[in-house]
Amino acid sequence: MTEKPKLGVYICHCGINIAATVDVEEVTEYAQSLPNVVVARNYSYMCSDPGQLLIKNDIKEHGLNRVVVASCSPRMHEPTFRKALQEVGLNPYYLEMANIREQGSWVHEDREAATAKAKTLVAAAVAKVRLLEPLTSREVDAEPAALVIGAGIAGIQAALDIADAGFKVYLVEKSPSVGGRMAQLDKTFPTLDCSACILTPKMVDAANHPNIELLAYSEVEEVGGFVGNFDVKVRKKARYVDVSKCTGCGDCAKECRLANRFPNEFDEGLGKRSAIYLPFPQAVPAKYTIDPEKCLFLTRGRCGKSPKCVDACRAEAIDFEQKDEIVTFKVGAIVVATGFDVFDPAKKPEYGYTDYPNVITGLEMERLVSASGPTGGDIVVHNGEEEITPKEIAFIQCVGSRDQSVGNEYCSRVCCMYTAKQAHLIKDKIPDATVKVYYMDVRAFGKGFEEFYDRVRREGIRYVRGNPSEIFKRGNKLVVKVEDTLTATPLEDEFDLVVLAVGLEPRSDDRKIIDLLRLSQSPDRFFLEAHPKLRPVDTASDGVFLAGCCQGPKDIPDTVAQAKGAAASALIPLARGKVAIDAQVAEVIEDTCRGCGFCVSICPYTAIELVTINRMGHSVEVARVNEALCKGCGSCSAGCLSNSIQPRSFRDRQILPQIAALGGIR
Amino acid sequence: MSAMLLHKEKWSEFTGKLSGKNLWAPAVQGEMKKFARVAEGQTVHLDEDNTTVPPKALVFPQTETLCRFSLGQTDLELPGLDEEMVLLGVRPCDARAMALVEKLFRWDFEDPYYLERRERTTLIGLACNEPDLNCFCSSVGGGPASPEGLDILMSDLGESYLLEDITEKGKALVEEFKDLLEEAPADAVKQKEQLVEDAVAKIKWNVDPEGIPEALPQLWEDPLWEKVSAACLGCGICTYLCPTCHCFDIQDEVEGPAGRRCRMWDSCMFAEYTKHTSGHNPRPTRRERTRNRINHKYSYFVDKFGVIACVGCGRCSNLCPVNIDLIDILRQVKAAR
Amino acid sequence: MSEQFEPNIVAFLCNWCSYAGADLAGTSRIQYPANIKIIRVMCSGRVNPLYVVNALQQGADGVLVSGCHPGDCHYMEGNFYARRRLKLLKELLEFTGVDPRRFNMSWVSASEGHKWKEVVEKAVEDARAAGPFDQFRRRQIGW
Amino acid sequence: MDLDKLRKTAAEIVSRDDVKYLLGWRRGTFGYRVAPYFIEDAAGVDELIFSPLCISNLATYLTLVEKLPVPRGQEPDQRKVALLVKGCDSRAVAQLLVEKGIKREEVVVIGLPCPGMVDRELLAEKYPETEAAAEVKWDGEDFLLVGEGGETAIPRTEVLAEKCRLCRHPNPVISDLTIGEPVEPWATADDSGVAEIEAKETAERWAYWEEQFSKCIRCYSCRNACPLCYCEDCILDRLDPTWVNRAVNFSENTAFHLARAFHLAGRCIECGECERVCPAGIPLGKLNRKLARTVREEYGFEPGLDPEAEPFQAGYKPDDPEEFIL
């Protein structure tokens, strides 16, 4: 028997966030008049300790068995108030929230209208809460392993932390080596550490860690299941090199018929590689890979009399018979660390990136100044006529950032500082060079950033406030056309080299990850965190966490910090060994189920099956829900003609009274 | 009882005047014929066919509010009295049905809703000269000009209508319209009786109910019920449109803190009619339901009130989409005796 | 001059995209008409099309259903089911003479606070133009 | 129609041990009536008929017949039900298989290619019914009325049922055996009934349906006669929650009919039973046919043709129409 509902209704002022627009007294008074309402109160911050205490005391004192909180979005504080109910022994699912802030006071200025709407929303919550049912969430075992997608600095750090905590990690990297973007960098700002020097040890650690299974040159193909129990399918792409035999000597690449014929991706195309290659000298694993799109043997079926790499390899590691391999495993949590792409300046043709070889991107500059880069660290560019050491160098900031015309409204957060760093490095290597930086604003907000910015200005780097409109060639010089907005002077400055400080963009193939993991995107197209302030590494998919630039542009320390945060979050289910299954799952009313199987077809999680039961001596089929698989979406329910499958807390009998209350018919 | 003549040239004046009295008469709405309010001043046209929906719907509405209530208030709000109404062109069978149903509503409890509304209704009947295909009123104690239940009986004599007042209410109404009427000559009544005789003779598809009330209890488990109910769709046509069926359900409609209690037609042919809260249904199939429908009319009502609760209007047989035919059932009952 | 008719709109929003988008509109203080009242469901696939009929019967002048963009559904497919079902309902409503402006459906993602405002404004304007839907109200007739 | 062959086959089938009864038609008790006929033994086949008056869809009975509790220690009757199906009726059988309303092994389907049925009410309007039972036969393209007054030829177009005028599948789509030669599907007529309503202004459409739904007495014959409305506990009968009040008024009637039509979207096989049985003459078939046409034209799907098909409302395609979505 269910006892008679006794409701408490709590209206939050949220300081003045609600109270300034909604007449909370009037709403309270109105709530008091609603059926089964025993207490109605308002308070400045319901979510605060005293606010929660108010509810708890009322539950004890008045024997309340249902609670309505009219405040912010349930997406914000539903867990808070559920917990409060639970703490005084009331089932946490006897709670309904009326969203009178995000969908009330914050979006309606008119006090009268906002108050009237708040009353209606409270009435609907009251109508629903009376019919809610007590639910108990169950727990299932969590797989003590994690998947980390992407092995840049974020992925490596997350993997190391999880592995160090004692759990198995599958670290999946789509390119042949781990390292990611950080491996491409020369020095890091503002400390000027050698990027490779601090990264390489971590790469090696990750590869050698007993708890980490490194799956390089691999891609995640399918993710099924749910937090605690994800089923993962990974495709290990064929390298055509037996990694157990390859010693990384590099003889094959030297002998390759197409040796040094292809732009090296790692060097941003500035250097060359063979059809069989190691992306960069410190690559981990240090194993060669045959590019299947370039290799003569793989594309044409023959390579001279016999492939030269085969002949060159003393370890006999070349294996053209190798096939992609599918690996499946289970994990309890997933960290997404897929990184970023840099903005393609071809989208801003006025800068002539595709026309002039001496207009380059910031990332290309990294390779150019790097001692391990294609020029061995010498800054040499081709000005269209000859190789030169540039003496007059320009940097243009915010290329592809803060630019609505290319669809990127955001600030990429790293370009100001990497420009300062690169300018410094140029001055270091070419002391007589003139370096000018064209900028809109300089954002030097991080630890040591402003100091570094001051330092490079003191070193003679000239900062010109202006957004260049065009780059064109005059003689063997590049001309940057710009207005110095501080002096309102139009300028046409001549340079030997222009570096475009390109911004960061989401990976072009992000869609795949979004589809795999049901992620959302924020307006900037980076992956959306569950809450911008309080759950910055979580996603809307339980058990899936974000690390690094896939969530938004950030520098290395922020990336590492976030990776550690994601690792810590991922460790929660792993360390607990259990995950709670949502109690708000679907339930079949077997008496009326006619076994048509519509719900079985509909369910995206194959959580429903037909089972045979005995109904009054007849064998009949009815639907049955596997509660561990059900996510409570309710698509089955809306497709059930006899309404025999109902998601708990979102049953028809709970929603229809809400509709009636919002409809307002009396 | 007086007998008056209403010449047809005065018909439109007659109905025009009558229309000021909240007059209802048969009207066609699509394929459906039923009693509809006659707009003031409008002439009524009567034809041979009976209505699809019997006039019971006016005194025993399909849905009626018994009272209204609201949360926290102990006082119930009760409906006011309906306006008085006059029904013109009621068939003797349907009027007789009202007389029969009234027995039920006066029985162990006097139902104020029905009785008051019935009290405020004046029925002007129209005798049938041309029985319909399924009519068998004369077999079940009625007839094409049965006065039972009527206040005034009207008979179509060709050039004129013969108006006979049956009740005081009817008499008063005739009196009110006497300017339009004239004393009926003696042969007018004779002519009417001849028409009735002719009409009865035209009824072919009928059955003598003699012995059926006695036989029914004996045939409780007879296989005939299964046979006659096999094709039944379990819909409410035969019962909703039966002039003597009077079963109702009472439900509360609640919207937020207020609501109403209402009474609505129910049908023993519906599966949930006897379904218990437990899920158990003492009449689990259409066999038991069909058996109940016949027994109620031809046995239980006879036991209780001494009369068959069927007036032979033929609606159930005529309107059944799968040809479940009352006469056929009754003939099978007799044959099974 | 008569006062402008203020329609009552009942909206069904999926928790993950549209409801979050409406929350974002709130956090961003994007103003829109108060006529819209939201029922949160986990997925647009949960919206039984008969809810729409029921809402119109119970006092809504317009109904809005909003879910994730195709491909973005938190439950992978729910919005596809919603799309198919609600299309059929829309056809049925139009065929029976319910003003098509009384029913709108939208895809609004968690980041589309501005789109949410536009959708609400359209739904309100549509329903306002269609007028009060008194003809279909659940009425307690016969006194 | 080779009635002898039909009866002989029926007798054979109904004599089988694994067949409980055969569902067919017989002449009704009067006029042009035809009644569904449950034949339990070979002797019963003498009354079996198949004529242009056999319009009712017997597939309805496959799910309508109640399943009584089986007493402990007994086995439920597992015998098959045999039934005669026209083209449209067979689609109901196929759709029931899709929705697992029946199992294939529970039925013996006897297909009857159908040259078109007579609308009894149209016939009675022009040739009034008498208490004597009359017969109608196919006569080439047309019909032949055989009654007390001898034979009367009736042109096909005069009395052909509307659903038959629009029929696209006169031959059974599923059957264990077929009696009679397949008929050539005739030129499909435009659905003028639906088109007429579509041509109206919104307010006129509302007025039209307001008049129609106001007539409804909620006898539920439309629902009960429908071979695909067979939930034992219809949601529209339920009180918790109440989707539709039992009260009979325009608002509730409309909600009822919208729900009924919607539940049949992508399932209705256009047998027209709902409309035929309605005592108020509400053109319910138009609601169903409108949605069926949408499903056919915009989704390329017709229900009740393939027993293996995915149920329409339980499926989707990524490129389903969405022009209506903001």
C-alpha cells in the first residue's frame, strides 16, 4: 500500500537570481494551496547546508514523503537534493524539481509572467511528485580496466596515472607512434624546456608500463555497453612490419625505392620520408610502418624484382601478408584524449599561405626551429627564388581564432605565447633578425606568461597592434598590409618570412568519436563537458571522460592537469569495483504486454528480449528488460501500443498529470 | 381520452408553435438519425424510418453529471433541473421502452436524475404504418400504436394526423393547441385501428416469446450460446442503441483539485463490464455476455417486473455489423427447449 | 484595442540536448517568451505522440517537441523514432483540421541556446496566430 | 467462384485433427446480410459461401476469440484455426505475423482472390432489402442480384465498396493454399475521399471532422472490428492513466479517434472494417488511408505485405523525412 502523499514544496531565491524576477512569496503561497502540500517554504539558497537542513527537518517533523524543489535546473542540483532526502531516510526518487531559474527567472524579465510560469511549473512538479515511486539503484561489477583514446601528452598522462594506480589500461593511438602534438614542439613556453626531453621519458614509460597495453597504429571501432562494462573493439591496422622482429635500425627506409619521396607528416610536410618509415627518431614504439597508400608493392603488387625493404631487413620483419587485427576487450571507464588539429590557413587566402613558401604556420615553425627537425634547427626558408636565412620576420596572431568569418569565435589560448616563444627562439638563432608581431590583444594569463611576454619585448620583438588584411609579394619580399590601430597608420611592411599563429581546431575526424561514445559538442565544436564549471572532465555519457585539447584549446600544463583529473575520475568506478545502475529504467507490465516485440526492435541497447511465460495456462511471449543494459531513454514506451513498458519516474501516469497541470484546465 | 384531427396543412403551424416548447424531433445527421432540437419556428418532417439512436438518450443521457466536487470542500454541487421538453414523433416501441425502464429506475431506489427528467418530458408518439424489416413489437406485448409511455399518440391517416391524448400532460397539450385541431369523426379512429391491423400483418420476421422466459434458465449451459455469440465483436451497438438497455457506469473525472462524478452508458457486451479489480471476470467470453443480454431482457426483467424488457424495435438485429439477429437467437432458444 | 492573446505552449524536451540547450539559454540570460512550459523527458523518443493530443486537449494552444540533432542522440536512435512517429501525428493532426501551427518539432543541441530562443519564439508566434484552441478542450459538458 | 471446390477443400481442412474450426461466411438471417461462420465439422461446409457480400474481415477473430484460463493439469488447445482470406484480409494476417499477434503455425490460411465486394448499404439504398435473404454473385466485371424477384444485373461501379475501388492487393499476399485464379489488379482509383478533405481549408477540415466525431456514440465497434486493434486491455479503456475520458462528447471522441488512427499508422491494411461497422457512418477509413498513403509515399512502406518486415513504428531510416522539423 502506498501511503497518502505528504508534500513539502521549497522555493529557492538563489540569492536574487530567482527572487529578483519571481515573486517567491506568491509562489510559496500558491504551492501551499495545491493538493497534498503540507509545507511550502522559500529560502535564499536551498542548495546550501541550511537550505537542505530545512528540507530534512520538515521531512522528520511533518512526516513528508514527497519533496518538490523549485530552483535551478535538475541537471544542476537533482543529485544534491536526492542526497538530502536519502540522508533522512526518504527515498531519493521522491523528489521532483521545478526549473524556475534557467527556464524561469533567467530567461523572462517580466516579473508577473515569470511568477505565473513558476507557479505553473510548481503545480506540474506537485502533480508528478505525488505519483512518483520509490526506486533503488542497484550495483554491478565494474571491469577493472580503462581505455584511453589518443596517446598525446594527455592520453599518456592519464594512462600512466591509471596504470600507476594498479589498473590495466588500453592506450589506443591511431598514428604509428605515441607522442602526439607535444612531440612536434621544440621548446615549451614560458619555461623553454625542451619539449621532447620532458615528453620522451613519459612515452617510454607508457610503452613499458606493465599495466599499459599500448595499441599504436590502431583505431577504436566500436564501443558498446555502459559505465563499468564497456565492450570495446579496436582495429590494429597492419603495419606490414612484424613489430616483434623489427629492431628499428632504419635500413629498410634507406633502401626503399621511394626513399625520402613523401612529405613527413610529423614535420608538417617540411621534411621527407620513405614509403616505409618511422615518424620521428624518438618514436615509440620504435618500429617501422609501411604506408599502404604509398608502398609500390602494396599499391601495385610489385616493387622491382623484389621489395628492397625485404632485402634490406636483416631481421626479416617485413610481412606483406599482415592483415588488420581486431582486438576486443572490456573496460570500466574511458578517457578521450584525441587532441586537436591546427587551423588550415588556406581558409584565409588573403594570407597567401598556399601561394608563398615563406608563409608558414606556427607548427611548421616549431619543426623549423627544432634541432630534430628537417633543417636540424636552422631557420632556412625558400622565398620562391632561393633558400635564405630570413632576417625580417613577421608573426600574425589569431589566424583562425577569434574569427567569426572562419567559424571560430574562440581564443585558442596558446598562440600568443607560442608566438612569443618562437620570436624568442628566432632572436636566439638569428640575433640580427627583426621580428614583428601583429596582434589584436595579447593574452598572457598563465603562470609566468606575462613575465615571458615582457622578456621577449625587452629582447626587441616589436608588437604591432593590427590585424593584417593581406600578404602579397613585392620583389623577393613579402608585404604585410596592416593598419597599426594604435597610431591609425596604414602600413606595408616587408618581410622574408611570415609565421601565421594558427589556432587550434577540433580534430577533423571527431565525428567518429562522437558517434562511438555519444558525445556532444559545444558551440566551438570541441567535445562538451558535463558541466562547464563543476564537471569539466565528465561527459554526458557516464564513464567517459575528457582530457586535453579535444575538450578545448589549452596549453601543456592545463592538459596534463586535466588528464590527471580525467584519470582520477576514471579511477572511481575502477577502484570501487562497482557502478550503480540507474534506477530509472524501463519496466514491463507483463499482464498487458502482448509480446509484439516493437520494444525489442526499438531498444538501442538490446536491453529488451521476449521471454515465454505462462499466462493462465497459455504460453505467451512478453517483453523483459535487462536492467543492467537499459539506459531509461523510454523510446520503447512511446512505441508500445498497449503502454506495457514504462520507464520508471517517466511513466505515462506520471507525465500525463504534468501535462494537465501545464495545460492548466481546471 | 379525446381524439382530435390535425390536418396536414396545419402541420407546419403546429410544429412551428410546438417548437417554442423545447421541441425535439427525429433528424438525420449523416447516416445517423436521432432526436435533435428543433429550432424555433422550424417545421418538423416525419417519415417512416425510426431513429438510429432511440429517444432514451434524451431522458437517460449517454453521459450525465451527477455532481461536482472539489478538494477540501464537503459540499457537493448538484445539477439543476433540465428544461421541460417535448419529443415529437416518438415510436410507440421507444415510448414503451421508457415505460419499462422507468420500472427499473423506480424500483428499490427512486433515481431522481432519471425520474425528474422523465417527468419533465412530454412524448408525442407516431404510430407505425409501415413496420421496418426487423420490427416485431406486436410479439412482445406492444404494437404499432401502443400508447404505453406516450402522452399523446399521433396516427398518420393520410390527409391528417389523428391525435389521441393518453395522459393528463397530453390532454393539456392538446387543449393548448385546440385552435389547430378539430374533433375526430368516429371513422377516423376506426381507420387508425385498420392501419394498425395492416401494420401488424406486415410483420413477418418475428417470434412468439411464449415459453422463452421459462426456458432460458434451463438453457444456461446450452451450446447455442457459443454458436450465437461466435461472430460477436463485443461492441456496444446492440446495447447502446437498444431503447430498453439502461446499464450505466459511474466514473469520476478529476482535473487537478476538482472534478465531477458522472454516469455514462455501459454495455454488458463489453469485456470490462464485469471485470473485477482482481482481473477475474465472471463473464469471461462473449458467450456469457450474449447470454446475459438475452437473459436480462427475456428472463431477469420478467422475474422482477413481470414483463419482457424488449420492445421489438429491431435495432439490435438491424444494426449489428455481423448479423447477430435477436429473432434468430430467440428462435434457437425456442428450438432448444 | 484588445489585448494580445497569450498562447499556452507545452514543450517536451530531451534531457541531454534540448533541455540542456534551454538551460544554456538560461545561463546565457537569453530572453524569450514565458508562454512555454517544459516537461523534461530523457529522450525525445520517450514522447508518446498521444502526449501531444493530450496536451492540446488539456489546455495547450501549441505543443513543441525538441530533441537532439540526428546523430547526436544520447541514446543513439531515440530522436529517429520520435521523428517518424511525430511526422505521422503531424499529418494526422493536419488532416483532421488542427491548425499545423499548433505543433512544432525541433532539433536543439546542448549548445544552441540561441536556437532554442528562436524555436520558442516561433512556437509562440505560431500558436498565437492559430488562436486559443478552445474547440478541443477537455470539457465537462452536460453541466 | 467455384463454390463446390471451396466447400470440398473446407471440408477436408476442417476434418483435419489439427484444425479446430474454419472461419468462413454464410448467408445471413435476412436481406443482404452475411454472417461470419465458424465451421467445426465437414457437415457445416454446406452453408459456406463466398460472394460479393462476404466483405467482413475474418482475421479479426484470430485475436478476438478469448483465451480462457487452462485448468491445472490440462493442456491448452493447440489446434489451428483455418480461415478464408481475401487480398485485404490476408494483409491483416501478414501484419499480425509481423507483430506476433498470431503465430504462423496457429493458422491455416485459405486464400481467395477477390474480384471486389459490394457495399451492402449502397446496395440496399438502390435495391431495398427484404426479410427474405438474397444473394449477390459476380457476373464478369459486374454483379448479379439474385432475389425473390429474379436476377438483376448491377453495374460494378454502382455498388462496389469504396475500399475495393481503391484496392491494390486483390490477391492474397499470404496463404497456405489458394482457391480460384488470381485476379488482375484493376486500375487503382484515386482516393477521392481523402483528397476531398485535403483540399479543404484547415478550418473546414476541422468543421468536417467535428461533425463526424460528434456523431460517435463510442460503441467501440470500429476498434473491435479492426483485425489489428487487439490489445486485451486497450489504453483508451484505462483509468490509470486516463488518456481519454469515458464521457461521450466531442473532445473525448476526437481524442479517441486520433489515438485509434495513430495507433494504426503504418499498420492499417485498409480492409475498411472500422468504417463499415460504424453505426454513425463516420468515415474512419479516411483517417487510416490518409496515414497509410503518407507511409507509402513518403517512407516507401506498405504494411501487411511481408510477414518478416520490420514493424513500421518500431523502425526508422536515417534519411526519414524531417522537413517539418525546425
